[in-house]
Amino acid sequence: MNKNYFEILRAGINSTFQDLGRNNLYHIGIPFSGAMDNRNYLLANKLTGNDNNNPVIEFAYQGPHLKYHGNAINVAITGDVSFKIKKGNNLIDGECYQSFILENNDELDIISTNKSVYGYLAISGQFDLKLQWSSCSTNIKAKIGSNNGEKLSVNQKINIKEINQNLVNKKLNYINTKIENIRVLKGTNFDYFSEESKKLFFGNEFKVSKLSDRMGMRLEGKKIENIVDTNIRSEGLIKGVIQVPADGNPIIMLSDHGTIGGYPKIGVVISADYDKLVQLTPGSTIKFQEIDLNSAETLFKLYDLETQNLISQI
Amino acid sequence: MIKNISNLGDAALYCDFGNEITKEINTQVIRYFKTIQKKNIEGVNNLTPSYNKLIISFDLKKINFNKLKKIIDDIEIIKSDSIQNKKFEIPICCEKEFSLDIKRLEEKLKMKEEKIYESFFKKEFFCYMTGFIAGMPFLGDLDENLRAKRLDTPRVKVPKGSIGLTEQFANIYTFESPGGWNIIGNTPLNIFDSSKENEPNLINPGDLVTFKRITKENYQNYHE
């Protein structure tokens, strides 16, 4: 029926449809979701000539290997990603932040993200998706979003309902920078922790654990000691909240987080550092730096200006 | 009333209604929640009411903490009793295969199984909040003698439909999820339906809930 589609030869580790996410559903237990790295998501859409809430494919570590069937289409990949394009017998090394054309029977093999977690694949057109609460964003734990709330699987078809006629190649000179210092505002339960542990929290290095996904990032390091109560009455959470359960290892809430939690909140990652935070791979070290609300707001303005500036360069 | 408003990170207001958990305080939280929801304040993108807190998340591109705090400080709360309480009777089956922690509870509470169920089934519960996972209702209050702590090690998978108890609350796992509550039964009723976008949750804050014990046969035939 659909004449333009991708055939999935390999699905990758966690490839899902994402957009800007869903608003106003926390109160019924549905998180924000959406692309983890907002800047790279926006850049992918601009490189393929789309508006900023157009669904893309987000992949983690190893991405999908796709075979394209249909009329010529423009595609762009953002993040720090190694990939290859196969045209007939030619195997071409792909470049991020540069759109390219795929024609019938071409293959796109997204091999892996490099020292980062998430990458984005956007097309000059629209995937044929069923939205839920006006968003395609897939939350595989809650089975919400396009593709029946599931990640992409092998042999599946990804149908494309519309292709933009204007196939202009676009390019951006941009390199993702990495940060180890994550800036944090004190949490509402900061005083639940011993003086020594408060110092330790802002002084010591933590290691990102393997048990990290779109819901949360678990950290390992010196245990943080609670001197009041290891449980609080369950209350709302937002992305970026750092909770410390009884075992003393911090957990950072990420985009698919549970909407309510009962562990004390030691801190909250500032909005300006969220895109960089989610790209930290298991085994990386992370250090928290205390900051005040005014500075956090200014840093976000700067970060957002920088993103807008990059978008306008495309 | 809100006792204190502080910031939770740079993109949320943390409204504290005090430390107590009572229906009266929770009703206040729900009134604020409904009033703010109706106001459609530019930049506000999520509201999370809980027992005695309300978190207001916002888009930092559109508004900031101080500006929004001023709006919330000055807000007039809808006082009328326009909050409608719906009543539900939830069927649950307590056969062995569903009541995963009843033996553990007998030990923890030093009570016989029959007494635990007797006390549980005669209660009318009040829904304080929904969340953690989509649609999960937090229902209170259990009688003092039924209050137990969470499992020492949470289960990796709690089956969909499980009814759990912890401290003064009961909840219902709307889908399979990790969790540490003491499981005493299972309902065949669908508590969360994502295909109903306008009202995916069966039970909402303020609603009243009782439970009815059903046989395994009734459980199995429930959807026929």
C-alpha cells in the first residue's frame, strides 16, 4: 500500500520514535518522554527541512540498519554517530549534521554512537504514525506512543506517508562537546543528608552505572548518608531530579521517569545541562557543581540562544 | 492552604501544604490543581498533585520561577464543592496465585489472613493521587492494624492488576512494573486505558473506592 518505506534489517538496541514529548499528563502518571537530547533532535529536523515537532527515530548505542524503498528522500543524522550508506556496490562513510539523499534500494547502516548514548535520524517528510496525546513519543515501559508503544524490531516496515518535494542538501559545522561537570540546584530534601555527605555530593566523582536507560541514570560512588529518613511521602518528580534511596547511590530521573517517587531529593540538574547529561555513557565519570537559581536561568537562556543560533545557520 | 513555595530545579514550583496527610489537606491540593489547570497559565506544562504537595512544571523559555510564583501566590481558589467524587467497586480475586504477599503480611501484622481481608474489604477508600506508573491510584486510609512497610527488596515485576498495601495506602498496578508493595490480590478490571485519551484513568483523585471479593471463576470469566 505504502510505496515509500524503510525495511528494518537490524533494529538496534533501543530505537524509538520521538518528538517534543507530551505535556499536562503528569497528574495521571504519564511522563514527558520525547527526544532525550533536545538540541540534536531539533537540528536533525532542521537539516531535513521540517518544523520542530516532526517525529524522528532516536537510537541508543547501536542504531538500526535500514533498507530504503521508494522515491528519493533526504535524510540527516545528528549526534556523534558512525554510519554507512550503501548505494549499489558503493559503501560510503556517513557524516553527521549533513543531509543526504537515499534512493530506492539504498541502505543506511547506523553502526554506533561514539562515546555518547543517543543519536537521531530525521527524514524530509513524515513517518506514517499513530499519535497518542498528540505525540509519537514512545515510552516502552508504559507501552505508550507510536509503534504500539514498542521499540523498532527487525523485519518491520517503517512507512512514510509524505515526502517533501524540495530535496536540498543542508549542512552544519558542529561538534558535540562533552561535559563532566553537571550543574545542580539543591533539592527539597538536601538537609536529609549528613554534612560530610553534602560535601561529598558536590566534591566527589560518581560513575554512571550500566543500569541506566530513558527512565533514569543510576550512579555509583561513595555512599551518601541519610540522617533523617530514607523515605519521604510520595510526591511528584520532574526530569533532572536526583533521588537518593536507602542504598546511598544517587539516581537521576530522565525523560521517561515515574511521575511520583518516595526517595529524598538531594538535587536537580539544571535545564541547561540536561542534553549533555543524557549523553554520558555507562562508566563515564560525573561531578556535581552547586549553582544558584539565577545563574541556572541565565545559563539556560544562553544554551537556548546557542541552539537557536545553530538552527539559524542551517 | 499552601504553606510554602520553593523551587524544584529551575523549571518547577514545589508547593508544600505541610507534612500531614489527611483528606482535607489532599482536597486542598486537588482544588489548587483544578484551579490552576483551568487557568491555562502560559508556560505551565505539567501539574503533579500528591498527598500534600503540588508540583507545577513550566517551560523555562516562557516563564520563570519568580514570575510564576507571583501568579500562584495571588491565585483565587475555586472554593465551591464542584469537585465530583465518583464511586467505584473494584472486583478482586485473592486466590493464592494472586495474593503474593499475604503470608508475609500475616507475619508482619501478626494477624490472620481472614482478619486482614475482613478489615480491608469493609473499608471505603479515598483516592489521594494517581501516578508513578500511568493511572496507578494511591488509596487511603487503611486501618492502623493493616499498616506494613514495603518489601525489603522490591519485585522486578509486579503483575498487572495487582492490589498492593504499604503504610496507610492501597494501590493498583495498572500494568506490569517493578514495585515493592505487599500484594494481596488481583483485579481483572482495566484501571488504565491509553486508547481513551480524554479519560484514560478509571479512578481519579477525589474518587471513592471499595473492593469486592470475587471467586477465581468470576475472575476468569470477567471479560466474557
